Amino acid sequence: MAPLRWLQQLLDVALPNICPGCTQHRPPRGQWLCLSCEARLPLTDFHRFSENRVTDRLWGRIPLEAATAMLLFRKDGIAQNLIHHLKYKGRQDVGYQLGKRYGYLLRQQAPYHTVDAIVPVPLHLRKLQMRGYNQAAIFGQGLATTMHVPVIANALQRTRFTQTQTRKSLDERIRNVTGAFSLNQSQELQGKHLLLVDDVLTTGATLESCAQLLLSVADVRLSVATLAIAY
């Protein structure tokens, strides 16, 4: 057996390339999703419509050019598994690859093709140090690769460490994130069409808090894209 092939098989045993969508099957060589999960990926087509579940959830709260989500998030579904691996298993490639795929679609669709820069929802420094990366920024980097726009990673700062939003009502979520963010480098943002990105849209409280800060900058137009929306 050739040495390199033997080494690859040894690595496959030690570090099995298990699909993060189903956690059972192995993707084909060079791929990160197995064929079954690729076929069952819960993609939306929200980017094609000016009104969709994302705009409905944010309606009347923030003025947006457009809003979309790539995946439908259901309990124990593929999207939940993918986001779990992205956030807690160190699988940054999951967010980046999905971002690349979605960015290619967004850049072909009005009004996303006029986006000037991507702004990820920030993590608090304490959580960033614990995780080692910001999952929203990883998704944003993937989007930026195929949309051919920059990521302004420090446009927003999370100044207050907040409790998890899980199991909180909309009012509780809004109170939890009120005053939790601050705005940086407003001059760099002026006059731009910004795409605010996050991992999962549930009630929209976090996006609303961040959007209000970005929209306070002169002549900013704002759109939103999330990796998934809770169904």
C-alpha cells in the first residue's frame, strides 16, 4: 500500500470524516455533507421574495431592504445538527461552506446584489475567547467570498455579557439584549448597503438591537441574512 494512502486511512480511523448533518454517514471524498443530507438540506427560497417568514417576523420593527434565511431550523433536524457542529464542535467549515453556497445565490438576486459590506452580529469577548471564533462571522466570511464584498467584523461590539436567549419570550429577549451592543467605526459604514448576518433567527430581538445601531449611521441601508430560521 502506498505510504500516503496508508496515512490517509489511518487518519480516517483516528479522525473519521462524519457528516455533520446526520452524524452517521461519511461524505464523498472532497465533500463535507453526505449525499443523503445534501438531498435533504432544508433550504428556503426566501431570498427570491420580498415577503417571507423572515420579513414577517421582523415586520414593523426595523426598516429593511430585504431579509432572508438559508435553512429551516427544526428540532432534531439537519439544520440543528449543522449549527450545533458549527458552534460547539469546532466545525467552522460548516458555516463557511454554507455561506459560500448562499452568497452565490444572493449576489444574483435584487436587492442583495447591491450589498456593499457584511456585518456579523458580534459575540461578547468572554464567549469569543471560550469558543475561539464567532459563528456569525464565519458564515459572513463564506457569504463575502462569493458575494465579493468585505466583512466589517468590528462594526459592532457586544459590550455586555448576556444570558442565553433559549426559552425566553420575545419581551424577555428584548430586555436581555437592550444596551448589549455598541457601534464602532460609523464613518466606514456611512452611505453603504449593509448585510447584517447571524446564525439563527428566533424572535429577532438580537437582530433588532444591532439593526437599530447600524441604521443610526447616515444613509445606511440594511438587509438581513441568517443561516437558519427557527420554524
